[in-house]
Amino acid sequence: MELVALLVFGFALSLDGFGAGLAYGLRQIRVPIVSMVIISLTSGLAISVSLLLGHLAAQGIPPDPARHLGGALLILLGFWILLQALRSSTRKTLSIRIPQLGMVIQVLLEPLDADMDGSGCISAREAAVLGVALALDAFAAGFAIALSGLFSVFVPLFVVVGLFVLLHLGMVMGERSAHLLSDKFSLLPGCLLIVLGVLRTIA
């Protein structure tokens, strides 16, 4: 049961990559294999750090309260992600002008901004920025899932592989003008986190 929960969690954290892939496919922006690997590994590293922090925090809290707190955080994060997805039109117009960090925030709001030089291809440097951006939403979720008692070294691996596969799949489908899927899939990560949070709370 815990393995299934971890797989679902890894899948939920990887779905942002699918949305980014759709955007790139629709705009015919290339993401070379090397850049896809960098994006996936950067996100995987960020998730590893968040899981470790959550696991360490759980050591100082009794198991049941920690599980309930982690589950509650997952539910709150799920609703927050749903709210952001429903307000996607607002997100795309938001601009925060902070050097470097502002660029990461901008990429998070609009994946197409990752192509900073307008070359039509995501370079290694741009891939690293995008990898961090895709991990921002998932960072708190990684902390929460580890705090709830679900901690495994395989989660970052699930995220790395899942993000790579879904990013590529999104680009392929985007090239075939499957843009109608993007709005539907944007709601799925939040829903999955809410379900996982409820299951951890009542377990």
C-alpha cells in the first residue's frame, strides 16, 4: 500500500513536466535529451532535499501527530495547487522582477519563459532553471509526505524517471496539437495530493 502511495506521489510531482512539455510541443520548442536529463535531475535533487528535511522533522514528533500533520499539509497543498490551476490565466500575466530568482518565478508561471534567448531550444542552463521551477511546487509536498511517515529513497528516482517520461510525452502530444489536455491535467496533481493527504490522515 505504501509503495502504491509513493508511486502515485511521484507521478503527481512529475505532472508539471507534462504540462511544460505540452507548451513546448505546441510552440515547436526543442528540448534536447541532455536538457531533459538536467531538468529531471535538478528536480530530483530538490525533492531529495525536501524529503530529507521532512524526515528529520518527523524524528522530533510522535508518529501519529506527525502523520496527521503531514497529511493535513498535503491536503492544503493540494487545494493550493488546484487554486493556482483554476487561476492559470492570472498566473501567466504575473511578473516579479527579481534578478535570477525572479526568472525562476516567471518560469514557474509560464514554462515558455524558460527559453530565455528565444532560440527555440532549451539549453543546459535554461534546463537547470526550469528544473528548479518545476520543483518549487513539489518541494513542500516532499516535506509533507516525509513528515507523514512515507519516506523512501526511491521517491526521487520515481520523480526523475516520471518527469523525463512525461516531459517527452507532453512534447510529443503538444506537437500533435493536444492543447485541450493541458487544462485537464493541470488539476490532476492537486487532486492526487488531496487524496494522499486524506489517506495519510485516516490511516
